[in-house]
Amino acid sequence: MDSDDLASLTAGRAAALIADGALSPVDLLESCLAHIAARDAEIRAWVYVDHAGARAAARERHTEARAGRRRGPLHGVPVGIKDIFHVADMTTTCGAAPAFHTVATEDAAAVARLRAAGAIILGKAHTTEFAYFEPGPTRNPWNTAHTPGGSSSGSAAAVAARMTPLALGTQTVGSVLRPAAYCGVVGFKGTHGLIPTEGVVPLAWSLDHVGVFARAVADVALTAGVLAGRPLTGPTPRPPRLALAPELVDRATPETAAEVRATAARLARAGATIEQVKLPPSFAGVHAAGRGVLEVEASAYHEELYRAHAAAYRPRTRELIAGGLTRTAVAYARAQRARLAFREEVMPLLAAHDALLAPTAPAPAPEGLATGDPWFCAPWSFAGVPACSLPSGVSTRGLPHAVQLVTAAERDAELLAVAAWCERVLDFRPSP
């Protein structure tokens, strides 16, 4: 198997081959490193690649596998880490100025769980500044004149470009699903709190989710299960009952709205039931409510750093923190109440269907490095419910289309089963 074939392996397939003795973790890692060497000067997905550490770990995983000792289900599989996660002995830059850089002394909880499962930590992937809207240098592997999305920009781009089969990201508003959509990969964030955020630099505690990027739903389910500390294998997939909200679809561009409707029709022909629904009245205020919570919680985390280094923040991050510092406790409480009212009102609608089908983004990746519009992802981050983005096709400009699947809280395994069924029907195969 040549380097290109190895780099295109899904994480689950690679782990199975390693377990069977048919693939060396060393060869898999070297394939990933070769793709990084070939493309990262152009794409700039990585802040730091730990060549020496990853190679040492790959040799160790190889020796263990040959002796029949597997640490866990990701034994020998490389993983990229968004650079707001602490990784022991690596610098955490948060995509920010040197004044904010720290050297981690221990792994974030999610990173530690990956290591315990046998994964190889490949390095740190670029993020927007403090996982907000100021973009990093990463470009979209499908067309480098376009954004990969944010804030988990490097993680999504690295998976799409075959530099790693897996990567971790975070989502506070739309920072996993939107870059997954723009880069043509699978992105998943579970119920709020499903995966621990300890050791991750926060943006907003009430809204932050750890998420996973991969090229197949099965890989996302496998990895999210490792991170959650329990299997996330749902029931045997069957044709699902899907909700479709015209008020969401109609807000997308005509091409994207047509793609979502065409996707719904394809799923219906394969046996899915599609029911049109209307979102509850509280939906009208959820974006403003979530923004209010985010501002206050971001400013609470950054208050001391901001007083010492205000000029070192880039403009949009500085504006976010400054705005949060002026909000009153009453305004914050009202924002939280409005956010939770939407969560409470939308849950019966989500629970009545296997998933809500919606656009992930209003259009494919726009030109430039601005991170894109998170409007379609934000409500589900603010409600803390599971959501998954699947690539569904290629636009007239040669960039990926995607759809989003959403379900009720604590139905993570069920959502992933629905996503796997939809993935098989859509059968998306193109790559950048």
C-alpha cells in the first residue's frame, strides 16, 4: 500500500489493520508526515508538528502491537489537536500573540483519553484567536483562496488534506460543524458535557463543546466514544424520521437551499420519512441570548489578561471582551434564561424525530480567511444538543456542500446511527 493509500485510510480501518499486524503505525505516521510536508506550506493547518515525539510513539505502538498488546481502539492512529487544548510539553498558543502563550505541563482530559486509547498525538493545529472570529493562517484544501472556516480551522483542513485521519476541535457557536462543512469532512459535537473540557482554554463555559473531525461517521463515533468514556454505538441504522424546518432552509443561499432539499429527497427515496416542522417562538431570540452569554463568560475568563495585555488582542476579540465587561449581571441572567427557554421548548420537537435536517452553513466556503457565518450551528450549541455535519455534494464552484443533523440532548449514539445511515445513502467520495 503506497503513501497516498495509507493517508486515505479511515481511522477505524487503520486501527483494524494495525491490530491484525497488516499495518505498522510507523508507516501510517510517515504517510501523514509526507502529506504534511507536501501540502502544509500552502494550507498551513499546523502550528507545530511533533515529528520526534510522534515517531517515538509510533515505534512504541508498533512494538506493542507486534506483541499483541493494544492500548485501546485507537492504537497507533495519529490525531491532530486544536491549539487551545493543553498537550504536555507543547506550547498552547490559542492562535494569539506571544504574550498569551503557555507551555503545558499536563494533557487536557480529552488528550489524555486519546493517549490511553493508543492514539499518537501528531501536533497542534491552527485555531482562530482564542477560538473566536479573528482568523488564523489556514486555507481551505479544496481551494486555498477560500476559508476553511473557524475556529477549528487547522483541524478540519488537516483531516480533509489527508494529513491525519482524526483531529480534535471545539465548538462554542459553530466552530466544529462549519469548518467540517467547508472542508468536506464529518464533524460532530455531542451533548454539552459529553466530552470533558478540562485542560481546554475556554471561550464560554456554558457553551463550549469538544468535537471530532474525521472522514467517516464510524470514525467520529469511535473517537467520541473514547473521549466520552463510553461507547457511542447506536441502534442498527434504519430509515430515519427526519424533520425539515423551511425557516432554516430558506435562510441559506438558493444553491445551498436547493442542495438541502435535494438531499432530503435522496434520503426520502432511500426510505427516510421527511416531515416539515416549525421551530418554537423562542428561536427568534436564541442567537442574541447566546451572544450575551458568550460575551460575559469570555470576559470573565480574560479579565485579568485583558487588563495586562489589552493591546495584544486582535480587534474582534478585544471588542468581545470589552463588551462583556460592560454587561450587567441582570443582562447575563436574562440571556441565560432566554437560552434555556429555547432549549426547553425545542427539545420535544427534536425528541419527536430521529433528527432535524438543516443546512450547516448558508453557502459553501467563502473567499478569504474570514471564518464564515455560524448562524445555522449556533442554536444547537446554545441549546447544548448533539449535532453532526455531513458532506453531501460539490457546489458549482468546486467546494463541498454539507447538511447538518441535530437531535435531542443525550441522544448522541442515536444521532450518530442516523448520520451513518445518511452517509451511506449520500455516498460522498470526492476529496480535495
